[in-house]
Amino acid sequence: MMYFRKAALRVAQFILSSILILVMCVGDVLAQEFVVAPFNFNIQNGSYASASTNAEALAHTKQEIAPQTFMSKPEPNLSMLFPQPGGILLFKSKDMKDPANVVGKLISPSLVVIDTIFHNQVYRQKVNGVDQYSFDMCYSLRIDGKRYYTDFRPHTIDYRYPLVYHKQLFMIASQEMGYEMYADKGYPEHFRVAVFEMQNGGIQMHFASEELPFHYGLEFLDESDNVIQSEYRAENQSFYVEIKGLNETYKGVWNGKELKHLN
């Protein structure tokens, strides 16, 4: 049953992606996310080395790109970048192997809007007899209206909850780690919490957590499955959240100022 469900999902993704590519050819829609070549079955042996996390290039790059921490009108396909310690490189084109295309490095968490995802190549290598996949993928995204390119995987927003008393917006985000050669669909991991001050319809970043001490382990995160449960308690003006994974459950509480892990 799981096999057929995954197969049906892949067919649906292929059809949807083909439609998006057709729309892209007709005309560019600024806020629409397009997927280019989602299934590359010409799998090559080896592994992909990320250009955006290249230690030598990062060490030689002095220009820092300011993160976007405010958005006057949050867009539906809003995502976030949580750079690794030391930052990630951003490029002016999707040719990220050319050092001349480095624009600068992003050090701090940033709001981003993804326009296009380029699936360039799938790589496979055997580790202890088990196939492991890596992906040459490129994200075209906007930070404060400026376009950049990166192969560092953004976090998608899984959950939003307005905290009316605190005038804040509580968000949970994760990276879609994918299933085998399907690089960016399913298996969300590396969860983060971000909290924003609500300002006249806009949002201003107030807090961004480190990666939550939690492994999800399930194929999808669907709100209808009640994977994420929450409760606001007026008596202590705190917001309690719980994320149920395959073998682990994360529990935390936000009091308007700090996030406390409860397990």
C-alpha cells in the first residue's frame, strides 16, 4: 500500500510540475514557485558537494548579505533560510561553481520567497552496501526583493499560530529531506521555531531558534493528522506546542520572550 501511495504521489507531482513549467513558459508570475525538471532519472555515481557551504569560498568571502527580518505583506510561499555556523554563500546566477558569481554570504536567519527550484542532477553512492542519494539542486529566491541563488536547502513553513496577547506570530519550519531520488518531497526534519512581531499586517522577526532536539521520522507532515498540537494557557500567558514524530515527540513552551524545551 505504501508503495502504491508513493507511486501515485510521484505521478501527481510530475503532472503538477509539468503544468507549472508550461505556465512559466507563458509568462513569469513573481510570487509563483516553479519547479524545473523535478525527476532526473539519469542518476550518476558519486555525491554532490554543496557550493553554498564551501569552507574555502566562505573564508575568502567578506561581503555579508543582510537578512530579511521584516515583510510588510507575508507571501503564501514564504520560506526561511537558517544558515549553518559561519554562514552560507549566495550567488548571482545558478552557475554556482564559478567563484565570480558569489554575491556574498548570509550569516543570520532570513525570510525568503522562492521563485524557482532547479533539479539539476541526482547522485548515488553505496555506503556500507546501502544506496545514499545527494542532489544538485538550485533555489532561485528573493531577499528584500533582490534575487539570489543557492543550493542550501531552505526551510518551509509547516505551522503558523497568531499569539494575540503577545501580538506575535509563532511559526514552525522544517527542511523537506525527500525520499531516495525525490529530493524535496516528504520526510521533513531539522525543525526550527521562528517568532515574529505582528505590525500593521506585517511581520518583524523577534526570535529564531536553533534546531529543535527532535527527529520526526515520518513521510509527511499533514495538519489533518494532528501531528502538531498546541494550547495557549491564559493563566501564565504561555503557548505550549507538541510535535509527534514516528518514535519521538517534541514538547516546548513559548512565553513571549523565550522558548523552553520540555523534554
